[in-house]
Amino acid sequence: MDFTPTQEQAAAQGLAARIFGDLATHERLTAAGGDSDPELWKALCAAGLLEAVEETGLLGLVLLAEEQGRTTAQVPFTASAVYGLLAVARHGTDEQRARLLPGLRDGTTVVTGAFPDTGRIRAAETGPDGGGLLTGTVDRVPWLRDATHVLLPDQDAALWLVPLSAAAGRPPSDGAVPGASPPPVTGAPSDPAPLSDPAPPAVTVTPVELTAPWAAGRLVLDGAPGERLGAAGADGAAGAVVRASVLAAARIAFAGLQAGVCSGSLARAVAHTTVREQFGRPLATRQAVQLRAADAYMDTEAIRVTAYEAAWRHDRALPAQEHALTAAWWASEAGKRVVHSGQHLHGGMGADLDHPVHRHFLWGRQLDAYLGCGTELLAELGDLLAKGEPS
């Protein structure tokens, strides 16, 4: 295995680092509150970074997600890239790719993912063309207020793309700040979402707050039209394979995001302890501080290398489900330790809700919950290993 980034991947990561560093500043993030930053989204799309993900693969996305996490940039970049661009490119039909990929590349179509427990969403196919009607509720969907579409599994684990109303899902690139506290949206809107059919009246999106400011919402479907991702009429086993592949890719991508969050938190802690003095000496000279920072560094590197390995295998169509779970476990368990350490190393300042390091703490805890929590991931990995199935 060689995790050395290609020239294209390194160039894309460097460009992403500059854009995120210039625009995802503490002041801009504070002003955005719980919403996404439309100007940052426009800059990322104009730079072609979403399109670059299609060329550089999941490992390329992990590198870009690191840069997003390092600055805790409030845009649906990682979500739309993995649930939309990579999912459609890898599993969509020729017609779906031709219709959806242009908007996913330029950011006018934004996809988020909702993977609740199997059975929460019920789908009834309406014909041989892959269409269907979906019913069910997902209480918390990150970036839902930014999205034009949501990807979610039905009772048989088949994946469906459901278009959202323009008022409930509007890509940040349209210049509006999405989800900035509109009332719950129900019914057909007068302003349809870009590159999507007029939204069905059976979709309701209600804004909700998460630990991290991820423009989340509660999704209620009541006979909402959707289209199956991939070939229509595929059997349940084929649908389950597609779901497992997309879920593994999402876990890997968000593990990369967590690696960036941890790197940012640790960098702030190192900068603080280097200049902060106690009894005439910088805090960084204290052995306890050095050991705590060293442990956080090793945890961060463990998240990074397991995410790189899993992404590398996924890009080469090698079995990667076990590796995705391993990366997700490290991101959940080690990520939690790192962001706690970053906050503790700031002393009393780390408890200040307005301090930049607190944002990394919130993102780290949110990713811990979003990835499934360590014990749940270990149980799933144990079941997979016990079955002896290649993954």
C-alpha cells in the first residue's frame, strides 16, 4: 500500500487548504451561527474542488475532508461529495449519471445522507422505471437544510434519492444562507430547487439543532416520490451491496473529516501551550502537557492512517467494509479523546464557548455520535468477523 497522494490529490488538497484557511475564519464561523457559509461554498465550487473528487477518488475526498475538518468549515462539502457525487458516479445508472453529475460537480445539486435503522423508511415501487413512494421519519439529518436531495435506504436496504423542496433544501451556492430559521416546510413551493423536479407535497423538513452547527433538519416523508439509486428492479441482495458500499465510503470520508478536526484542535493546543506561561515557563515545557499532547498526536495519526488505508482499498475495489469500520472506530473513540485533550490543554480558556477550540470540541463529539459510537461499531465489526464474510 502506498498512501502517498498523487500530484492531482496533493494539488487539490493544497488548494482546499488555502480556500478553507482564507474563508473559514473564526469571525466568519461565528457570524454564520448554525448555518452554512454561502460564500465559502461558492468559492469551493468555483475552484472545481467538488469535480476534483470524482477524479481523485475517495482518498482524494479524505484529504479534502481533512482540510474542512481542520477549520470546521460550515459547508456540506464532505456530505455531498460522498452521498452524492461518489455514490451516483459509482452506483447510478447511465441516465442518472448524465442527469445528476453535472449539478453535483458544480454544487447546484447538494445531496445529504440519512441512514436510520433498517425499516424506518418504507418504499413502494410505482413502476419499472425505478420510481417509488417513500414514507417514514428521520429525526436528525445533517446538512438537510442545505440539500436539494437526500439519499436514504428503505426497508430492504435499497437506496433512494428523494428531491426536497426549494424552501427546505437550497444549495448554498444560490447565494442564500440555507436553513436560516424558516418555518417548517410542507407542500409544493413556488420556487423549485435547481436541477430537480418540483418538490413533492409529501416532504416536510423542520430545522433542528445538533451538537455541531451542521444545518440539520428533521425529515418526514409521507408518500414522497423518489428514484432508486442504480438499476431498477434489482433484487434485495444487490440493493444491500450498494447500501454497504455507500455506507462504508461515508464512514471513511467522515473519519477523514474527524482527522482534520483533531489536527486543528491539537494545533491550537500546541500554539496555546507554547506561548502561555506558568511560573515563568511555557506550559509546553511541562512533562504532563507534553505527554497529553503526544497521546493526542498518536490518536490523530491512527485516525488518519486507518482512513487512508480504507479509502485506498475502496478506490481499488478491494474489500473495505472491515477497514471502514476500523477507521470509523478510531475516529469515534480516539477523536473523542483528542478534542477533550485540546480543550483541557487550553485550561480555563477551553471552557469558553466563544473560543475557537470549543468549535473543534463540538465537531469531534458530533462526529463521534454520527459515526455510530465506538461500542456500536465494534459490535458491527465483530458480527462481520464472526460471519467470516470477505468485506
